Amino acid sequence: MVTIGITMGCPVGIGPEIILRYCAEATIPAGIRPVIVGDMNVLARMARELKIPAPFVTWQADTPLSADGRIPVIQASSLAADNLVWGCPDAATGLAMARYIETGVELTRQGILQGLTTCPISKLSLNSAGYSFPGHTEMLASLTKTDDYAMMMAGNKLKVTLVTIHRPLREVATALSSEEIYRLIRITHRALKVDFGIPHPRLAVAGLNPHAGEKGLFGDEEERLIAPAIYLGKQQGLNVSGPFPPDTVYLKAASGEFDAVVAMYHDQGLIPFKLLHFADGVNVTLGLPIVRTSVDHGTAYDIAGKGLAQYTSLAEAVHLAATISTNRATFDDGGKQQI
């Protein structure tokens, strides 16, 4: 049995609804036990308003998990749920969603949970609560004291990692370096091997400029920064190719030629990914000492509380967290800690 914690995300976003729908409507595999880290008051109000069954029971982390079919909830906040306005976050909801993340990380590090799946948060609300992180990924890295990490978007057709994440487009070119590109190649390779169980990963690296620079005609970052990083990966025995023109590399990967693409910036990787996996994509944080997956969508405040949210991405994220946890537990590299 793999126990996966699900943090509720922003209390006034769609997190509570997709959790309710997942627990009440999804076919949860027999080997996965979800545990909600959130607020029973909020879940109960959402369940009442949307008339969704709420098969929950309050649970303390130091008591045994029962097998009666109900979903345990770790009460990490006690908001006055009736006073909340769906779609309108504030400092209190920001503080609550930060507590869900902190609690989930701590329980996972203790081994009480074998993995963590996070529902969407509001970065602005998080900041208003006194947390200066630009997003989930950076907060999780800080909580686990991890410097070598990366964000992967994973689907059954396409997997993408990002060299730069939440950075203005005008800053991307100056933020790139051969060392950072190689780091993403290395961490992506190891994640595919260990977390996804692919024995011999095949990586593609996207160029930065149109036509991958056209031999310097449209930019020199490919020859000056990206190609040296790929060469270093090859020297380390990795099956890595590129730099490829960004407008064709994703088709190659989605067609099965590569197992993942290393993209240079956020939208370069996420636009093609969400075109293919808008409903079922999963955000995975690579390099953490804990397993963390997330839905690949935001808080969707415009539809919060209206009964329109879909739980597909949450279901995929929970199942992938369980898969990664199992793969990590069974992976054996003979103590070599290969790249």
C-alpha cells in the first residue's frame, strides 16, 4: 500500500472540489491510499453546496489508518468556511495553503506519507501571507533544503523539463549557461531512469532561437551555450541530442523518438505540452528527497465553487506519485549513483 498525501491548495480555488470529485467518483487503485492535508470545514461546505458525497474522516498522523473506505483528512487549518468567498483569496487562505504544504512535506519526510500530490495555489496569496516564493516548486525546494531540482511536465506522450521557469522572457537568454543546461540534462536523465523506470533514456534538447539559431543567423546561444552542454552529456555517456529547432522537437518526442525534451524557458515547453495534455498532465518536481507531483493547472478562481472543475489531472498526479514512490523503492544502481 502506497500512502499519498494530497494538499488542498488554495481553499477558495478548485482544489477542494477536485479532491471531493476524485475521492467520491474516481476508481482509486487498490494499492493507493490517499490522505488529504487540508481543512475539513472547507471540504464539508463544498460537498454540501455541490451535493457531492464526502467520504472523509478526521485523522491524526500518529494514529493507525483504518481500512473502512473513508478518506483520512489531516486538519492543517480550521477556517471559518461559511465566511469564505469562492474565487476570492486573501492572506488567511494564503497562510492556510502554506500550512498544507509544510505539513505534507514534514509527513512525507517522516515516512508517514510515501509521496505528496499538491493542488493549485495562488502565488499572490502565498506572498501576501508572508511567503516570498514564486511558486510551489521553489517552496518545496526550500523546505527540503534542495538546490539541485527541476520542474518536469509529464504525460504519456510528452515529458518536458525547463532550464528557466518563472522568469520574464527578456531575461531568458542572459540566464542561460552551459552549466545550467547540462544540469537539466543530467537531472532529467536520472529522473527518467529512476522515477519513470526507463532503463536507457533518450533526451532531446530544444534550441532557444527560431530554427535553433540557423548557424548563428538568428542567435548564437545554440553554438555558444547549448551545444557544449549536450557535448558534455554525451561525454558522460548520456543519449542526448540537439539542439533542435523548437518548432519540430516536440513532434519528434510525442511521436516516440525521445523520452523527454529539455526546453529553454517556461512557455517554450508548456505550450506544446498543454496542447497534448491539458486535462491529464502532471507537474513533477525532480531532484527532491521526497516524491512530489501536482496538477498541471491553476486555481481556476473563475469557476471555483460552480461544480465545473475536473479531477483528471489530480487523478493522474496521485497515480504517478505512487508509481514514482514504488520505482524509487525498487531502483538499484549498485551503489554507483549513476547520472
